[in-house]
Amino acid sequence: MKKELLVASALITSLGAVGVAEAASATFSGHTRAGVVGTDTDGTADGTYSGDQKSTFSVSISETTDSGIKISTGFDLTDEADGSTDSSGLTFTFTDGSKLDVIEAGNAIGTHKATVPGASGEQGVTGTTANSAPSSISFGDTSDAVGFEWHSAADAFGVEGLKAGISAAFGDDGDSASTSTAENSYSVGLNYVTTAGDTTVTLGGGFVNASDSNSSSNNDRSQNSAVSLSAATGDLTVGVGFGSGSYIDANSGTSFEVDDAQVITAGAKYVSGDITFAVGFTDGEAKDGAIGADGTNTDSYNNTSASIDYAVVSGVTATIGYAALEQSEEGTSATANSGTSWYIGATVSF
């Protein structure tokens, strides 16, 4: 009995030691956003309003090896309104400043585009729609989870202010005539930052191509080029972006071939003390058709939005936002999914 107790004590002690040795550093952050959204669509006589509540809680975990390589990952306990856990892949940060993401790594085109300012808030007109016009310059940013993205260190290839990236993912979902998922995908991205007098200019963009698992489709899952530019002078930031290409739209439950897709985004942000003013504009169009057929008529997406943020106290920001959205499907106005919307609320962060 004494020998068994000694063995048990040794096992518990060793487990405790292992637990201490394997404990990585962890931090957490999140927010709750609560407010009221009002919507007045072109297809209804009366406007409506409702409460809007969203929360996030994220955990970041990292540790550095004796050789100086940082290994990091993380997960979301909740992500806005989905209420589900979302785990991250692994990131290796090397001593020269370069990084390697593996497992659900993403595409280099999305990482390296310059950020175009836009309105904050939860305003927007929602509803079931088959509109395939893009609303983001990196509309083809899709890939399988089994892949990697390499990020260069600062001043890549000896060019001051340049960062570069390359990514690839390799799907093995099998061919299907009814569903569409990304198979093999490849992407490159560049981001360049320079100064001109008192202005900081950022130019970024890239290219992504992802093959489609649907054996009947003509298009790739995505073929998208994008470029964006932002300029910041003091408290004012302005930006513009452009994206074009083709893809398979599988977001509405039915897959469509989408051709001649293009979108322009523009925006500005001005900070005055505790108040931030922002405006944004998006104009996209594309032609869509059934799988295996070319698109004929044009879908369009046109959204103009504005917001005012006020920093009430550290961690608490009040927001007032407004948006006007116009959509068309197959050349016909989609009144049920067009109209105006407003938002009043606050975000409490930690």
C-alpha cells in the first residue's frame, strides 16, 4: 500500500510539473455591442426597428522557444452573433520577423490590401437575395483550411516599407455536381507603405485563384485581383479600392456562375478629439447564371453609409450610423433588399 501511495504521489507530482512546463501565456479580449437598428425597405410601407446585440470573447495563446521562435494560436468563445467556438490555426513568428500561418491560414490577397475607411455601426438592409454583385474588393478570398500563408519581414527584398506574402491551400473534397467548395487555391499579396511630406501612403493588393469542387462549373471557385490605396494626414484618412474577376456564388443556397464581377470602394475618416466621423461607399456589379451557363443580365450593389463615434470613456464608444442601399437582380430593382437603415448603440470593450 505504501509503495502504491509513493507511485501515486510521484505521478501527481510529475503531472503537476508537466502542467507548469507546458503552460503557455494567454491573454483575452472581447466586447459587447448593443443598440437599436431601424430599417425602411423600398418594398414595404412602414419602417421597422429592433434591438441588436452582439458579443465577442477571444483568447490568444503564445509561447517562445529557446531558439526565439514564437508559436501562437487562439480561439473565440463567441464571435459576434454566431454563438459558436472558432479555433485558430498555428502561427510561427521567426527571429527575422517573418511569419508562417498553418491550418486555416487564409489568403495573401486579404492580408496585404490597404484598409479603406468605412462607417461603423450595425445599420444595413438584410433579407434573402440571389444578388451576386460583390460588396468587397477581395470577394474571391476563399480557400480550404489545409494550407499555409507566409508573411515576409518588414522591408522585404531590401525595399523599405514593403511586405510580401504567398499562400496556398489544398482541398480534397471530391467532385460534385451540386455543391461548390474551394479545392486548391493560390494567392500572392504585396503591401507598400511610404511617406510624402506629412502624409503616410499605403498601397496594397494581390491575386487569388481557387479551383472549384463542382465538376459542372465553368468558372473557378474564385479568380480575383484587387488593389487598394489609403492616405493618412494628421487626423484625416482617405482610401479607395478596386477588385475584379469571376467566381462561383454559393452563399444563397444555390450556386451561380458569376462573370465580369467588379467593385469600387471608397471612404474617409476624420478624428476630432473623442469624436470620429466616417463615410463609406461601395459600388459593385456582376453577371450571374446557372452552373454551366454564362451570366447575361447584371446584378448590382450600391451602398452609401456614414457614422459618428464618440469615446464616452475608456472602453466605451457610442455610435450613430446611417446607410442607404440599392440592389438589383437580373437588371430589376430588388426593392425588398433595398432602402435605408439607421443604428444607435454602444460598444463596451475589454
